[in-house]
Amino acid sequence: NGAAANGDGGGSFDIGLPGAEEGKVVTRFPPEPSGYLHIGHAKAALLNQYFADMYKGRLLVRFDDTNPSKEKDEFVENIMKDIADLGLRYEKLTYTSDYFPQLLELGEKLIRAGVMYADDTPVEAMRDQRMKGVESACRGRSVEENLARWEEMKAGSEVGLTNAMRFKMDMKSTNGTMRDPVAFRCNLTHHWRTGHKYKLYPTYDCACPFVDAVEGVTHALRTSEYRDREEQYYWILAAYQKLWPGLPNVHIWDYSRLNFVNTLLSKRKLTWFVETGRVESWNDPRMPTVQGILRRGMRIEALKEFILSQGASKNVTVQEWDKIWTINKKLIDPTCPRHTAVEEEGRVLLTLEGAPEEPEVLVVPRHKKHPPAGKKALTRSRQLWLDQVDAAAVSEGEEVTLMDWGNAIIKTITRDPATGAVTAVSGSLHLAGDFKKTKLKLTWLAAAEQCELVALLLVDFDHLINKKKVEEDDNFMDLVNPTTRFEKAALGDPNMRTLQKGEVLQLERKGYYIVDEPYGAKGAGQPVVLFSIPDGHTK
Ligand code: ATP
Ligand code: MG
Ligand code: MG
């Protein structure tokens, strides 16, 4: 039960939902199909699931598709994939666009009731009036005039396009969201689902209270930075209830938005990274999207554990990535297979006296404490490859341990006189030695014809944003980290030919990796591509 855990985000779920009755709670996760889901959306989805389960209620998933300019089939398909990966169990899937006919009917009722008016004040002037709390000259238009403009808007005519429909709330309110917000506006863009059928669309503010109520949502969870909008939501819902008999109440319940250091969680900003080619795609391992994080080697269980450990606290905090990767490491370490690699550049041959004349092949477990991980071949030979860093760390006469073999005594070290880099090392096997007494444990791979090493590309990443805590008034484009992908060629043990895409492994003394491109994926001669998985220790 992850909910009992109490992260430093504070809070748990004990508080519960107001007015919740077992068996009657209905929550909803309402993504807009304007991008892939990010980790903040994952929190929203999992919290809604959590409360639906807690009260033996129901969860709905609704595509909030009220803005044709931003929405696409690609996003719908990928959000569906993300929802499946998150393991959401929802009762039904709906679309706000299913309710467009009813919303238009409601719009007409609002005009007739005198609570919505057409405004053709130019955008700039409207913004200025809203800032100053000044009523628009259009506010006093008659019902007939408003209905005529409504028809023009429905037709998407020239006159229609210059108007917006606004709720008649309170331009003097200290709450800016109450200053006659826009309810409908024209948009001639193709809608991903309804095509060109509609020329005007309800705003999110206009559609959401209606659809929540009509679908029987009892508790609408929202992030706390929208608290100002609560008053607006209830005003709108009350106005609808007068015109649409039987429309039930909805409770708004807010929780803290999830933020991470060095990270942007906004689809608009993430879109910019995709569109400017700074990342490969929405599922790039540097993206804080569900797909990006999974591709980087996060287990879905770790993501869930982290999110539920946050509780339903309302305090907005900025989370450290180390925290979630530490949870992940605890999950992968006990089972993921071990393999060995040596960096290609600067690798050094160690010639070992006392080793068998002919290379010998042993069969050993891929994880010593986890037999289901299977077995692998291990070749021992007279000549071994070492990493340059290891070769540079040993000294003549020193006793070292060769991992999974035994001790050896270093005899000679040859260096390049110009660079000081080690070019060759010799030593002799000393199997009687005690590995507990040596300081250095060396990773090695047989340099022998019988042991055909695999070309690897080890890829590491940095954050896309180089500022730890992004502020409201920062221009994110100024904070873009120029270099965020680092590649190193390496050679891996022959067993690595069988690794599958998405398989997680540990490279001995190097860290955890996930297979992005398995052997042969990109044709002969192409390396196996491994992405390094953060282990929660900032480098
Ligand atoms: P974005 O700014 O990324 O577009 P959004 O809120 O506009 O986010 P939606 O698709 O409308 O995107 O969001 C779906 C749900 O996820 C909403 O209930 C929203 O409040 C919630 N949500 C979005 N971002 C976060 C976050 N960082 N932490 C928690 N919940 C979030
Ligand atoms: Mg939104
Ligand atoms: Mg947003």
C-alpha cells in the first residue's frame, strides 16, 4: 500500500474526498489530446484512479478536445497507449466533442437567459478592459442582437469570426477569472474528430462543468494553482443548473501540481522541443513524458510508487529526479542481469601469466542471486581487455582482483611517453590471493578469437533545462541546455547479442542500462544502443 508512505511532498490520503460515499464516487481523468502524457499527467491519472478505488467508485477518462488548433489523432493514440501503460482501469472513455450539440443548445439558453453576450471588442482592448475591470460596451446588447451574432458564429461568417461569447459574471471581481470569461469562440481549423462540422467551440471553462455534471462526476480533481477558478466553475455550473433541469452538483478537490527540478511540465513547451528538433520525438529519453521516462528505463511500478508516496498534499513542491530513480533502482537491481563492457577508446591489453594457454569458456549465472535471470558464457584467456581508467589506476607490484576470476599481481605497466596513457599491462594470476584484501577490482573481457565481443554505444543524457528551479517569469528558451546527449563506443561480452529491446541490465561497475536498439536492429555492423538509467546518485 504505497499510500501509507509519506514522501517529503507531505500529506497522505487520509483526508479523503468531501461528501464522498462508498460506491457512489465518480472521478475523471481529462487529458487534452495536445501532446503525450507527462509525469504530471501521470500523477493526475493515478490520483483519480486512487480515489475511485478508495471509495469503490468509478473512473472515467475523457478527452477534453475543445481546441481543434492543438489536437491531433497522434496524440489521442499515444495518450491511449500511456493510459494502458499506467494500468488505468476506467469505466468508459468519452470525448468532450460528444457533447458539442448539447453545449450549443445550452449556449442558446444562456443567451436567452441574459447571462451570455457576444463581444467583438478587439483582443488587445478586451485584455486591457479585463485587467482594469472595465465592462465591455457590448455587455448591454439585447438578446436578439446576441442571438443574431450567435448564428453568425455558428456559421463561421466574417462577423461571427470577430465575436466571442462571454459569460456575464462580474467585471469588478477581485478574482480575475470572474471577469466575464470567454465561453465560445470561432475556429475554422479542422477538428481531429468532428472535422469541419463546427465553426465555434466552447472553451474548456465553459465545457468542463457541464460535461462533468452530465457524466455524473462527483469529484473533479484539479491542481491547486487553479484554485481561483473554483469560484468560476461553481458560478458556471449554477448557471447551467437553472437552465438544464436535473444537472447534479460536482465537488472540486484540489491537489498539488507535480514539478521536477530542471524540467518543464507543459505540453506547449515540450512541443517546442519536439518541433525544433532538440529531441527526437515525444518519446525521447530526455522528455519527462510517460513514454520518455519508460524508454529511459523507469519501471511503471516505480513511477506509481513515487506518485502515491506524494499523497494528496496541496503543498506545491519541486521534486528531485534522484528520488524517483532511487525507487526505480531498488526495483531493477534484484533481478536485472549483469554483463560486462570495456570502453573502446583507450582500452588496454593485459597479458596474464598463469592463465590457461587456450581460452576456456565457463557458464555462469547472469545474476548471482537471481537464477531466473538465466546463464551466460564467460571466457577466460591469457589476454584481457581493461578500461583505460583501470589500467591507469594500477601500479607495478600491486595485487588486484579480476572480477569473477581471482587475484593477479601487476608486473609491468607501459605508457605512451607523450600522453602518459597506459598502452599495455602485464601480470600474473595469483588465485591463492584474497579478494577481500585488494583495493582494486577490475572489469575485464577476454581478448581472444573465441570471444567475439559486441559493439556497443553507451548513451548518457543530461537535463534539457539547465536551471534547477524554473521561475514563472523565466523565458524557458534561455534555459535550454546546449548539449544533452553523450555517446561512448564500447565492447560488450558476446552474450549481449541476445538482449531484447527494453531489457534492463547492469554493466559491471558502470551502472544500469536499458536496451534501445538490440543487436542487428539497424543492420550488420551497427552497435547495440544502450541508454544509461539514472540510479539516484547525482553525478
Ligand atoms: P499542460 O500544461 O501540460 O498542457 P494541462 O493541464 O493543460 O497540462 P491537460 O491535458 O488538460 O493538460 O491535463 C490533464 C490533467 O492533468 C488535468 O487534470 C491537469 O490538471 C493535470 N495535470 C497537468 N499537469 C499536471 C502536473 N504537473 N501535476 C499534476 N497534475 C497535472
Ligand atoms: Mg488543460
Ligand atoms: Mg497547461
